Amino acid sequence: MPFLLKTVLSAVLVASIATVARRLPALGALIASLPLVSVLGMIFLWAEKSDRELMATHSEATFWYVMPSLPMFLLMPVLLRRGWPFWSSLAAGCVLTVLLYFAVVWCARRYGITL
């Protein structure tokens, strides 16, 4: 699948979420929470290389990486409601996510899971 087509599809998805969220924040959040980006990524990957083991590994790793990203969505509203600026709240959420990614990779290794 050509890179430009993948880029356009991804951009339309993100722009659509932002447009919906402007009027209906909860619906925008629901759409954003759907694994649409992951599903698109899997479709793009499968279209380029139909490899079952590669897809299974990708899907499993996606599961493990989603979990450490979730606390960001709890930290940001707390910080915003306490008066933190948006960009600082976003940065703090991203830093927390990266730290939790490292923790998940470290823990997974200890249990024989390769990410």
C-alpha cells in the first residue's frame, strides 16, 4: 500500500476524531479509544507482508504497550483540573507513559516475553 495513501487515511482518522470531539467530547473520546490506529496498522502491515507470525507478534506487543499508555489519560485531567497548562500536562503524561513503557519491557523480559 503506498505511503501517501496510508498517510491520508491516518490523517483523516485523526482529523475526524478531533472534529467530532469539538462538539461531542465523550463521543470523540470513544472513537479515539477504539483501536482504529492499531487495526489500520495491522491492515497496512498485512497488505505489505502477509506473515502470520509477524502479525501475531505485532498484535501481542500492541497489547503490552497499550497498558502503560492508559495512566496518561488519568494523569492529564488531574493536572489540568489543578491548573496545569495543557502542554505541561501533556508532557507529564508522555513522560509517565515512556517510563511505564520501560517498566513493562523490563517486567516482560523477566517473564520471558520479548517486546
